[in-house]
Amino acid sequence: MLYHSSKVRGMKTLEPHVSTHGKAYVYATRNRTTAICFGAPKDDFDLLMDVCDGKTVLFECYPDALKRVYSGKSCSLYTVKEDGFIQGRTGWDEELVSENSVEVLQEQIIPDIYEFLMCASTKGECMINLYSDDEEYTTMLREELSERIIAFGISKEQMNNDWRFLKYFSKILDK
């Protein structure tokens, strides 16, 4: 089974939509906690996400990013069959895509994504790395954020119009 999350409730079929990859896909993952992380709007400059040994691993890109993105936000977690999904199309192995509509098998409402993630962390299902000013953490962020700026073609003007760059990232990136 695969999982997909959305802030839209009650869907019986998931339809392909164009996202960051420029092609219409239904996105899904084998890890339900990872899927839930996509249940509220966020981007690669809020949280870094990976899966290691079957556990979702989150890194805050700035203080309280996890709360800012997820606290008080709900989503629906949809379960779908893996049939028709393809791995390796997006550059992230955890992400599978389908170019076709996908039938929903089950829907679970997650009333507060932040509370869900904190509980998952307590149970050892998720590892949350809160923002830290220590050198090791900021060095990792500098490398990751720099890669994303280049990969996404983020201009100086865009950075100057994004509060995260002005308040936090400029001092990290300027080191």
C-alpha cells in the first residue's frame, strides 16, 4: 500500500496535478508519516525531509519551522494501491508517482499534523531535528540550502522577498 495526503477531505479518486516536477502526477510514498508531512503547505526552505531505516527524518531550516508549518493544520491521509506507480521519476527515491487517476481505498483524518508528528517522534517512528545554531547544524543547512537555491534557480530578488532568507538564511549562507 501507498499513502498520499491532502488538505482536501473526502476524495474518492486522486487526480494527477502538475507540481514542482512540471508533469501531472499523483504523488505517494510507502511511509505514512512521510506522506502526512505533505498534508500542509511547505517547501524545501521550511523543512528538509528524508527517510532513514524506515523512519521519517525532519530537519528544521529555521527556529520553530515545524510548529509554523504544521501546528493546527489537519489533513486527510489516503491509502492507495501501489499498482501503476513508478519510482525514480522525481529524484527522491521515497516518492512514487502515477500519471493516471488513482482510486482511494481508505481515508484517515489527521486532526493536527504537528501533534501527530510529535507523537510519532515519541514512538520512534519519526526523528525530528529542531533548528540549532551550532556549527555542525548550520554547516549542514548551508550546504543543503545552497544546493536548493541552485537547483530551483532562486534569484537574489526572490531571496530578498522571502522573510526566511532575510531573517535566518542570509547569516547562514554568508558564512
